[in-house]
Amino acid sequence: MCGIAGIFHVKQSEKPVHQQSIENMLRVIRHRGPDESGIYLEKNIGMGNVRLSIIDLSSGSQPLSAQNDRYWIVYNGELFNYPELRDELQSRGYHFHTSSDTEVVVQSYACWGPQCLQKFNGQFAISIWDSQKKELFLARDRAGIRPLFYTEKNGSLYYCSEIKGLFENPEIERTISRDGLAQVFRFWTTITPETPYENIRELPPAHYMLISQHQKKIERYWSLSFPINPDNIKEKPIGEYIEEFRELFRDAVKIRLRADVEVAAYLSGGIDSTVTTAFIHELEPGLLNTFSIGFTDRDFDESAYQNEASQYFGTHHTAFSCTSEEIGENFYNTVYFAEYPILRTAPTPMYLLSKKVRERNIKVVITGEGADEILAGYNIFKEAKIRRFWSREPESTARPLLLRQLYPYLPMMKDAKSSGLKMFFGFALADTQNPYYSHLLRWHNTSRISHYLNEDWKTNLTDESFRKLLDNMVHPDFNRFGELARSQYLEFSIFMSNYLLSSQGDRMAMGNSVEGRYPFLDYRVIEFASALPERYKLNALNEKFILKKMMKGYIPDSILNRNKQAYRAPITGSLTGERQPEFAKDLLSETSITSYGYFNNTLVSKLKEKIKSGKMVSEIDNMALAGILSTQLIHHLFIQGKAGGLKKNDLHNLKVIQKD
């Protein structure tokens, strides 16, 4: 895994790109690739790479060329089916000088152009320069596992794996976007291509960009899709689906074990990571290193299940327990690497976990992310089903009580009365014809964080404006998908791609130079799951039904049958109180709140007083605190540019290729 950066003076073909400009961008993302670095320069374009060497350690250096130096590539990612594509290309007469997947990527582009993306099974952000056509090609993987940001200024394109790299160019303004902030305070993230920063864009997942003096086009090459009118589809027996799923998933794991370094695995204590560990154990029965994180706060801890899974498969397990104090202390680094305001502290333990992995000199981990999205594992899917059922008899006092089953780990839900449940879950209850019904309640609750914004920072976006954002994002046939499919589409396209795989995935792992690999996000597995009958995913209120059926007898029953528990981490206990980190104390102070100007100091003070008083703090209060502090940190780190020692890294083994 790596990081990439580049500058293309599109409208000024004689304007040179200075080596120092590319170096500056690479230095702040060196954590993505500490092993070596390289730069390609040619008149009005410069591209750079920092490399985390995993495949072909000796000869896979970048930038790398093909076809007599016509094509040059810098690349962040892994192409898992590169041996098969290499064989196909060799049969067509293409010759290779390395054994790296990078060379397969660039030779594939030379052979098939942008259509090569249809053949790729991997996770990537690609930059290829065609020196003959003077054309730049940028692309991202289907699920959006690897990031790629860009901005345009005075006829020039700047791009980088992380936003902080773009800000190394003095001509790029550092400004928070009102609309971007409003999107975060509603959707937990922004809707691509938007980001929380003015004029900074993200290339959407499953898209590519072609840009030259004569054209610029951004096109989608893959779409998440579901059956139209699913009730009319002829079903096969579930046993046939299970066998197909087993073979697909086994191969997805198998090709993700391809590496010239050790591959480890995360064990969260849930079904998904236990399943991936089971398949790794089957494919490579040798000793597997596994890693997990627990919490000293028992409301969040799942250590017992993690240890049980490790003992079941005989893994060499590294477990550590994370305190609220450690979460608070490392929230600063979390926001630095995330670059987005975040509404949870949950990314911080993932940052600490990847740090433990790196301390063991391991670069690659396989994880279970993606299963909840593609197999309907989240409570939001069950919640929508219950609310639809409840909406048929809105005055019922019994039906809302079903919601208590979903959140037994939340103290306030255990003995909740029907009246309280109606108050919290009753929003837009009857609006069942709304195509976004499943997520209306979540978005409504999250939008309450905007209450803390100063009037000057409240967006002009209306509910109708947010609706148009979604309408422009979704698949053309979205309204014809089934109810569950629409919910899954939204969760996959917004929450997973833009938050889970970014702020909680790529950024936290790469902050410690660790690559995550996700078998459940193999596009073949995604497409298989999308085509499944809905009842094989969510059967009544039994989530991930087919996965549980498939794994019966292969993983411990106690894990297979446990109640779904969302991954969470302490918030108020980490960011407030007697051991409040100094940076949090400073950035939440009246002076900083007033100086930065985003939030209403009176309202923020009331929130702090409520937390300090010991009164029951709601989930929205927790999210508001995290959102306010992380936004303050974003301003401190990136708008004021006070990232400090976090960004001062020398490039390692730098090679520079200069073309006339």
C-alpha cells in the first residue's frame, strides 16, 4: 500500500512542476509508504509515490513505466488478481520486467485503456500519465477503499491520497465548507465528490477521470445494483446459494493472502472477523497472528468473544485493553489522519490497534468490514423493518417495544417504555413511501448537532436540498429496488465508503503504515450478495442469515448466535472530566470556540455543564461533543496549519525520474 500525489498544469503546457512541490506533498503522507519514494517529472506534470512494499519487495519501485516509457504510473493499492491478468497480458505479447502488481496495472491500461478497470479485483487509487497523448488517468476502486482527493486552481490539477498533501501547495486555500460541514452533521460524512473543505473534491468510488488540454471527463465504471421488483425473482434453494457463497468467499480470502510479507488478521469478537479467520485457517493452516482491542469500560468490551475465537483457531493472539484516557490522548492523532470532523471516538481504538500491529513489524491485516453492509447486518436494517411494521398501527403500544431487542447494550434502552420509544423512534414513522425511509430517523437525529453551530455557519441547504443530493447520488433504478436493498444501498454508498472505510479504515491503519484487506468487499462477493433474495440476508429480525447458515459448525456457536453489538468507544469519558486532554480543554474553551467562530459558545457551554453535572448524556450529546471537538481540531490542524511534528517526515530512498 502506498500514497500518491501529483500536479498537472493542464492549461499551461510549458509551465514546469517543481520537484520540491511534489516532495512537500509526499512528506506529509509518508506514513502511507515509509519504505521508499519516487517522483516522475515531465514538463507540466509531476507525479510522486511513497511506498509500503508488500508485493515484489526488490523490483516493484515506483514510478514505473510501460511501452517504451509511454505510460508512467504511481499507484496506491493492491491488485489481487494480478497473476491471472499477467498471464493474459503475456499471452497477448506483453513483456514484464518486474513481478509487481503495479506493472500489471500499467500494462493493463496500455492494453485496454480505462476498460481495464472492469478486469481489476482490488483496492486502489491509480494515476497513469500517457506521455504520448499528454493525458492523465486517475481511478478509484469500486468500494472506495483507497482515497483520492483533488482540486483545480488556475488551470492546474492537484491530487493526493490525503487532503493534507494538497494543502502543502500555498496556492490552495484552506477553508471549511458550510455545506460540507452540514453534510457531516447529517450523514456522518459528505456525499462525494464533496468534502468538508471548500473546492476540495474526492474522486468518487468506482469512477475514473481522464484529463488533458482538450478534455476532462469523470465517468462511473461500476455500480452497486440490486434486483428490480425482487418479489418476482425465482429463488434457488438456500443450500445452492451457500455453496456458491462459500466458493466465492474462499477465493476472495485466498487472493487477499497474496503478499511477500506476513499477513495477519483482526479479531473483533463478532461473526465477520471470526469468519475471515476461519477461512484463513482453512487455506493456510500455519500459525496466524491475530489482533484485537478491548476496553476497560465493560459496556464497550468484547474481549471474551475475541479470546474464544483465538483459542478456537489456535492463533497467536495479541490483545490489549484500551482506556478512556488513551482514547482521549489519541483523539488528536485520529483527527489528523482522518481529516474529517468525526462524530464518534470509535476510529481512535482502530488507530491504536494498527499501531500494535506495526509494532510487531506486520504490514497487512485481513478484516471483516463490509459484511454488515452487503448481508444486512446492521441494526438500522432491522429498525426500518420494525418501524414499517409499527407504522401500520401507529397507536400500538406493543409494536415499538420490539425496538428494545436491537439495542440491549444501551442502558437507556433496556427498560424503555413504549412512550419513550415513540418519542425517539417515531420521527417520520408514516413516511414509508419515502425511498430514504430507513435512514430518515438517523439523519434527523444527527442533524440536531447543527443546533450548536453559530448562525453564520448554518447552511442554507434545506431538507429538499439534501434530498436532491441523494437523488443525484443513487442508482437510476434506486426507487425500484426492494425496501431492504434501498437501505443497503444507502449504507454502502454513504456510511461505508465515506466514513467506515475512510475515517475508521484506511486512515487509521495507514496512519501506522498498515494495509487493511477486506474479503467481504471483493466485488464478486458484493454482486453475489446484492442478488440474493432479501430473506436470505435479513430473515425476520435475524441478520446475515446466509452467513450464519454457512458457518454453522465452522466457528463457535456462542459467536455465531450472539446478539449483534455495534462497535463503539467511550466519548464523554474520554474527552471530558478530570483527565481531559490538554488539547481538548483548550479547543473547547470559550476563547477557542469564540475565536474559531463555528459554534455558539453559550450552547457549547451548556453541553459541557450537562456532561460535568453527571446527568444522563444521550447519544446525540456524545456525538455533538465529538463533532464539535473534531471540527475545532480540523481548524487547528489544517486551516491554521498547526499540525506540528506530525507532518515532518523525510522521504526514504527517493528516486527522481526527469523527462524532457
